[in-house]
Amino acid sequence: MELKNIEDEVMHLPRTDRALLIRKLISSLDTPSMQELQDDWLAEAKHRAEDLDRGTVQSIPGEDVLNKARALVK
């Protein structure tokens, strides 16, 4: 289906449906791809590892983090 045909169809939708479609389309533009997410997480992991290696941050044992998180939800 060509863009012009889609535009014509969309313009005949009720206002609320057009608004919903607009939100979905904008959301699809704002959502990063899986590759972008992976690249971002890899960069963050490298950054955190460098901070640990330099000693600018200290690690916290996982069990301590879990205990603190559990205490927050009680």
C-alpha cells in the first residue's frame, strides 16, 4: 500500500482513532532498536568496569543490594 493511500484511509478514521495512531507512530520513532539497546548497555558496562578498575567507585555485594531492595518493598 502506498503512503498516499494510507493517508487517505487514516483521514477517514474517527478523531480518537487518529490520535491513538499518532501516539503509536511517535512511540515507534522514540523506541530504540534492539541493536541500539545492546550497544548502550555494552557502553555502560564498559564505563562501569573502567570506574571499578580506576577505583573511583566501589562495588556492593549483590546480596546487600537485594536485601536493601527487599526492605524497600516491605
